Amino acid sequence: MIDLNSIVTPSPGIVPRKTGDEYVLVPVSNNIADMDSVYTLNETGAFIWERLDGKSSLAEIISCMQSEFDVDAETAKNDLLTFVTEMEKFLIITG
């Protein structure tokens, strides 16, 4: 179960790509991209993804989100937990 002290990392085989303003996550297996399972991230999702470094706790990421997006802690927490829950459901992250 993921809590705010959890340190979450991308699952192996997920390759992030940024093209212009679009940020996507591409599952790769045996050096072959699964283009049917590409996930597009919005600005908040991309910001969170870039901080899933295996060092920062979810609580630390919430603090970063508050500064970056000028939101209160509850809004940042809700956005983060929604993102993490969705990514965990599709096995895109581990934690």
C-alpha cells in the first residue's frame, strides 16, 4: 500500500518521451515499443513523473507541487494520489 512516506519509482520497461509540449510514457519489452499502450501525461503528471526518482517520498513531491503550481497541500496530495493510483493500476510504477 502506498502512503505519503512511500518512495515510488517507474517500472522497468517504461520509457518517457517528450516531444514538443507532449509527454508520453511508452512501455517497451524486448526493445519493442508497445504503441497500443502509450500513456499521455498532462503538465502535472509530467511534473510528478520527473520526481519519481527513487529518492523522493510522496510527501516531498507534494511539497514540490505546492511550490510549482501554487496550490495548497490538500490539492497537491489529491492530485498526486490520483496519479500514483492510476499509474500503479497499470503497473507503470512500483513502490
